[in-house]
Amino acid sequence: MTDLGIPDVDSDALRAWLSDNGISLDDQVTATRIGGGQSNLTYLLADGSGRRYVLRRPPVGHLLASAHDVAREARILSALAPTDVPVPKVYGVCTDEAVAPVPLVVMDFVDGISLEKRENAELLPLPARRNVGTSMMETLAHIHAVDLDATGLTDLASHKPYAQRQLKRWAAQWEHSKTREIPELDSLTRRLAENVPEQHETSLVHGDFHIRNVMVDPQTGDVQAALDWELSTLGDPLADIGSTLAYWPEVGEEIPGRFSAETMEGFPTPADVAADYLRITGRDPEALKYWRTLGLWKVAIIVEGVVRRIQDDPTNRAVVGAPTPELVDRFVDKASKMADEAGLA
């Protein structure tokens, strides 16, 4: 097999592993980096016969503990296969170091469109654009309704209070990956820690549920698959919608260098999305304000981590570009304003 250009992967050994796992590809195989994600690297494997699969591997370079665990992600996807949550089929996890020094996951290519690019978003009729938000919230409600015992996911993570776990994890991530000091972020960490709401339920949470992590039907806008489960855990379901809203920009809040389908004509606003979720689930709108603040704080830390990884190794730069320190500052500022609205002293 011609070298596929996937970092640290022996292409011939990969082809042998694929064959052993029921995936036969002809001699015209190509691997193309897809997705705008700045974390795990995702490749489309395609051959001359039109067969298509997706391969995911951790990013190149130093990895923080517990981050970028593609084998864990594959376990979650496999567990969700018989549920109402739309996910791609997983064919296997390669842990053979003769193929690669890191685990690789191979899964089905989902027939749908990603809304990372303008040309895809423009395919959607106006009613379908509004339906993207509703269908995403229906999907999120299905995720939060997953039976943990039936799916074998009860031991996926701790059942201890989620906010404290998130604060501990992401504060530690910040200390390990920051490129500079941001006093306002440190103040947010304190305010969030001192105002943790009572947790009333524990569910599966996606952890990174936004418009670029779903595949949708180009005619209806219905979600065909929820992708990128590496941050999934067990916790308060309001944390998920809080993160979704943190990623969902208002008109005028577009990130420089990155297309934002959310601000195109016909797509719902953050308020529309929040209203859909609260209507579908009946959960508390006041409690959501805390989780919107934490979501923005967490996104700021995630973006800073991406800045750090790209500084350490430019190979991790996504095809759509790279975030900047100024973007981190924008999320910190927005989180501070949301904390004020939530009454976090």
C-alpha cells in the first residue's frame, strides 16, 4: 500500500489489520484529513470502489493524562449502538504497535453533511436550518436518557458531584497547558467553585456537543450521527447544554478564520436552542446559567490547550486554521459576564 501519510502509522501493517477486521480495500486507498477539530486527528479512508471509513488517532506529541482516549471513545460508541442516540458503527480498535504506537479506531463513514463548511450549510433549506437546532436538542435529550445499566456505561466515570469533578479536571488542564497567566480566568475558577449548585441527577453527557460534531441530513436537518465522544462522561445533563451554548455564537460573535453556520440566515439563536432543550426535557432554566458559565470557562481552557499543542507541534494544526490567544480572552470575558448574570459572587 502507498504510504497514506497518517503520522506514525505503517500503511501496510494497517491494511493487514483492516483485512483481519473485515474491512477490504482495493489498491487505490487514500487517507484525507477531515474535520476542523483540533484534538484527535480524523481521516477519511476511501478506495477506488467507493468504500469509505473513518480512522481516528490521538494528536501528535505530548498528551495530557486522560485526554484523547480513542479506545474509550470507541467503547462509548459501541455501547450506544442499540439506543436512540445516532452514532457511527465501530469496526475495531487497533492497539498493535506494529501498526502505530498509539491506538487507532476505525468506524463507519456516516452519510450526511458536516456543517463545518459554508458550502454544506448552504445546501440546507431554511426550514431545515431551524430544524438542526431542534434535532440536536432531541439528540441531546436521547443522550441524557440513556440507560447506564443497560448499556454497560455505569462505570464510565465517577458518580461523585459533577461540577466539582469538572472544576478539578479543567483547572488541572489549565495549569498543564496554559501559555500565559490570565487572572480573570483564575477568578472565574474561584467563583464557580464557591457557587456549585446541587446536583439532582446523573446521566451520560457528551461533553463536546456542538454543531460541528454532528452529521445532518441535507434535506431535513435531522441529526444523522453525534460524533467526537472523547470528552464524554457521567454527570449533570445541564452541563452538556451549557457547553453547547458556549460554542453557539450570536450574530457578530463569529470566530475569525472559522465558518460559523450558526449565524447564517435560518439557523436558531442560542436562546432558541436553550428553549428547545428546556421544552423537550423540562429542566431548570435558572440552574442552566451556572452551567453556561462553566461551559464558557471550559471552552476557554480547551482553546488554550489547542494553542499550546500547535505551538509544541504544528502537525496538530487543523486544515481550517488555528485558534489564537485573543479567542481565549473572548471566551473568558463572555464567561465573566455570564457569571455576573448568574449571580456568582
